[in-house]
Amino acid sequence: MTKIEALGVVIRDARKRLNISQEKLAEAAKLHRNALGRIERSEVGLSLPTLWLIADAMGTTASELVEKAEILAKDASANAE
């Protein structure tokens, strides 16, 4: 799992823990719902400003999301070996 893939998973999992839809999160982050879905599925990367918008909309920090993604990617790589 790449770090970009892991970031998509972390964003999706955080959104689900908050029990909000893609549509509601996208609206709060001023993104199109399709764009958020593509980010969660790791079909596209995301810019730092977009990451900040998503993090702010979820009440967390971009650094927290990135840290969780790095841990997830590292764990996935370790388990693949």
C-alpha cells in the first residue's frame, strides 16, 4: 500500500467514524462529492490545501491524517513481506 492509498483509507475511516456521508464532508470542505470519493479511493492525489480543507472539515489536523497514513502504509508493507 502506498502512502497515497493509505491517506485515502485514513480519510475514509475518519469520515466513517464521524458518521458523516461523503456528500456532507465534501460540502463542509468545499469540494465536489466525486472529488472526495476519488481521493478516498486513491484514484487521485491531493494537494496540501485540499488536505487542510478535509482535515478542518473533520475537526482534525492534516498532520494527524498524514501520520496515520504513514503508519498504515508502513504496517501494510511490513505485513506484505
